[in-house]
Amino acid sequence: MIAEPAHRTDGAPQAGAEVGPRSEGARPGSPTVRLLPPGPDDRLRFRRARWQSRQRLERQLHDGASLRISALALKLGVVRHHIASAAPDLDGSIDDLQDQLHAVLQELREIAGRIYPTLLDEAGLGPALRGAGDRCEATVRVQAPDRRFDPAAEGAAYFAVADLLGALGPDSDVAIVVGDDGGALVVTLEGVPVEYAGRMLDEVAGLDGTIDVTGGTGVGTITARIPCA
Amino acid sequence: MRVALAEDGALFREGLLMLLQAAGHDIVGATADGDALLDLLATEPCDVAILDIRMPPEPDGGLITAERLRAKYPDMGLLFLSHYAESHYLMRILDIGTEAVGYRLKEKVGSVDVLSDTLDRIRDGEIVIEPVLAKRLVERPRGEKKGLVASLSERETDVLKLMAEGRSNNGIAGQLFVTPKAVEKHIANIFGKLGLHADTSENHRRVLAVLEYLRAQRDDD
């Protein structure tokens, strides 16, 4: 892992004595070595690794807390069955507990989806973007191939588009086309306000992605191109 | 009822087994993946197989296993359990079969009554859909359907939700405390307003028509 702030040497050159906490505890005689700042390749690798770790976090939520809570909901049902005849009050409290477990699970799903959408992990960009389209106000049509891209590119593309869709009103009619251009993931959005292009660039620039805008200042076409590993 | 089960999470598998036992079902066997279930069912017949969607063989072993089961034992009911109620999976499930299939959230089958009702309906050939998902389909239909669905009365919307859960006329009548006759009238009105011409007398086909209507893909087809 690259601990960026400690090693950052871009900007004004620093004197050797000011290197920071690492040099203070060093044994006398052992030279202090300053790590080189991460190069463009390191940064890219770091950002790709971060997307992979988001994917792992989502799976951990699914296999850990979610599974445990679902199992609890079932065990409560068993308990109720065994004592149902004896205690009608308990019946209501168990119903209530099960409803609350369901609510907690819905919240966990919401969090998991913000880390890395399950559909994106399991089924790819097409189904995940259709899901995002269903949840937003606008009318959204998605055309996407079945093939998969790397998780970093899919993640960046998904969040760039989902963020934009979330900002649209019910009158928008958006056509999304996902494609492949010489190994790069290409997502074209037609019928969107081009002012959102800057926000999309924030999401994809970290992976050396680019954004192209066609259509002047109003509603137009935004194309995101993200190189894949 | 004879029930078999495949689920890779040991905790949930145990909980479900206890609940199935409490409900008085015969458990043919429980496995941690789809391939082991296929092996088991080669010698032990069952009425309904309960499948976790996300289990080995990865990534969605439940669906692959279900395809194989449906091909080999066309009469066996299939109940899919998942952490996620997604229309993407619903469509994949309906591709595997449109009779005797169910799709429910894992934590929502946590009572003997609900679990047995779900299993009974599947064994009887019905489609059973998680109410959370049915509700979302009705409240957020795709594209140009939004306006038409919004034109339904509150009561008609309730009936449409219950139809999207796969319920029969009698089932809907029971849930809403009205007569089956009144339900039929609501359904005729709904189909009229939505411009659906499917055969409304047969529950199974009607449910499919409603689901297809709410989910009609205008792209990729």
C-alpha cells in the first residue's frame, strides 16, 4: 500500500533533515531512504486495487452480516412455531423483530450497493445500468454486450453513469450504449445535459479515462472511454 | 411435502432446515452446492427444490442447477432464495420456467406459515414472487408504462401488486378481504386501462402477462 502523504515529494524540494517521523527512530548509521513518489503506473495499479477491494467488501457484507441476519430471521420463526400456542403476545413481538431484521438487511443492501453493486459484480454493466435506470426518474434504455470488462473499469463507468442518472428529472429520455474499442470500455450517453460531463470525468480520470462531449451546451451526447487492464 | 435444499451458507442452511422441520416437511437432503444437490436428487425424488441463487458452481450456481433440474425433472418445483430481489434475476428465473417457480428474499420466508404457503403454491404450479419486488415493479414500471400504471385507482394498484406476486383470484380476494367476483372486476378494469389483451381467466397466463408488461424490454431485444 502506498502511504501517499508521507512520501509525497512533488512540490518544493525538501532538506534531508525534514523527512518526517520515519527518520526519527532510525538507528544511527543506517541511512534514511526516501521512497520515490508513485509513478503513473503505480497510481493506476493502486486505483485498480481499490476497486477490487470495494468488490471484496461487498462480498464480505453479503457472506457475513447479511447471511447471519437472514439465518436469525429463520431461527426466530422456529422459536415462534414452538411457543405459538402458549404466548400470542410473543407472536407479535417476533413479527416485529423479523420486520426489523428485514429493515436492517435492506439498509445493508443499500450500503453494499454503494460500495459495489451486486448486479455489477454478478451480471455486469448492462444489468447493473438497467437496475440504476429502474431506480431513477428518467426513461432509460440500455444496450450492452454480455462480455465483461475489468472490475475497475466497470465500477468507474457504473458510478459515473448512475450518479448522472440520479440527477435527471422524469422528462429525460436517455439512451446508453456500452461497447468495446480496442480494449477500452466505451459508454455513450445520448440525451443528457452535457454540464454533467465534468462530474463523469472525476470518476473515470483516475483510470486514465477520457470524456468527450458532443452537442454544445444543452442536451447532447457524452462519451466515456476507460482503458482496461 | 418432500423438500431438498442447496445453500452454501451453513448458518442459513441450518436455520432453514429447522424451520422446514418445524413446518412438518420431509427433508430429502441439504447440500452446500448445486452439483451435490443434483447427485442427491438422482436417487431421492422431491416435490420442491430450494436453491440459493449465489452459490457454487460460481457465480450463480442456483440458476445453473435449476436449469439442469428443470430439464431432468420437469415437474419438480423450484424455489429460489436470495439476498437480493432484482428484476434481472426474476427474468432469468422466468427464462428457466414459468410454472412451479418461486423467488423470495432469504429473510422473508422466516415463518412456518409463509414458508409453507410459498412451497404449497409452487407445488401447485403457481409463480411466487417476493412482494418487495412485485411492489417495486408496479411502482416503477419501465418507460412509457409509467403513465398508464399511474392511471389506475388505489384499489386497482393493490390488485396489480398482488397479481405481480403471482397470486390467484382467490388469493387476491383473501388478501384484500373482498369477494373473488370483485377481484375479477378489478382485473378486467386493469387490463382494459393497460391495454392488455391476455386471457384473463387463467391465473398463470395472467400473471405472466402482467410481469411481461411491467418489465417489457424495449432494448436489447
